[in-house]
Amino acid sequence: MNEIALSGNLSQIELEINHHKQIAGQSIWEIGRRLKHVKENDLTHGQFSDWVERQGIHIREAQRMMKIANEPPNTTMLSHLGATALHLIATLPEEEK
């Protein structure tokens, strides 16, 4: 396997980490949108859990991503938070957000 060499520059590594955090947050939101769409439009009752598992996603993780997708996209928030933090924010009562 060809491994890509990482920079020896700490500032560059920090930029790369932040870039990948942004991509990860946006991806979680987008996956959640698509899961919601499939659940609401494409499958009959009871089929969703099996379908999600066939996609290699545990049902609890799918539920978290769909909950995150209920929130309007906020690229600043998505870029600075990981999946666990996004889930915690999505489950906060509205008055605490």
C-alpha cells in the first residue's frame, strides 16, 4: 500500500485536520438527508432497518445521522464538530441550542 507522506509542518497538519473535519461534518449531514429520504419515500414500513444494515450502517448510527439532518445546514458548525458532538447538539431541547 502506498502511504502518502504527511507534512512535517504543524500549521499545515492543523489546516489538513480542519479540512477533513469539515468534510466529515458535511458528509454526516448529507448521509442523514439521504437516509431520511429513503425512509420516508422509498421503503415500506419495516424495511428500513434491514436496508440500512445492508448499507453497512448500524440503525442507531442511521438514526443519529437523520437527527442531525433535521437541523438546517450550518457549515461553520459542521466543520468544527465531530459526529458525537453533532448528535448531542441535535438532541438538545430547542431552547438550549
